[in-house]
Amino acid sequence: MVLDRKENLLQRLEFVRFYAGWVKSMPNEVWSKQQAMLINSMMENARNFMLSGEEYLESKKNRKRFWVKLDETEEVE
């Protein structure tokens, strides 16, 4: 699948404008509660990530694919 960078950028900008308008139209209590839920879920996801920070950075540096070992004989991508 080839990504169209310009189209992707335009879609992201459209969403940012939409979200900024929504935030401006809502009371602080509403949007800050949703923002907190988003941040909390991202932090939870980071805690459950299977690689350490160092392993992740090394994988980005080397551009290698990592395998998650399920047991001694089976590996998956």
C-alpha cells in the first residue's frame, strides 16, 4: 500500500481543525475529561508494550523486525 503523504497531511489538518472547533465549543469539564481518558489509555498502552524503551529505539535504529517469542519452538511476526 502506497501512502499519499499530501493526502495524509490534509486529513490530519482537517481533523485538527475539527477537534479544535469541538474543544472551543465544549465546556472545559467535558473536553478535559476526554483528554484525560486519552492520555491515560496511551500511558496504559505504553506500560503494556512488549519492548523496553531501549529495545524500541534499537529497533528503530537498525530497522530490523523483531519477533515475539511465544515459547521455545514457536515465533510470530
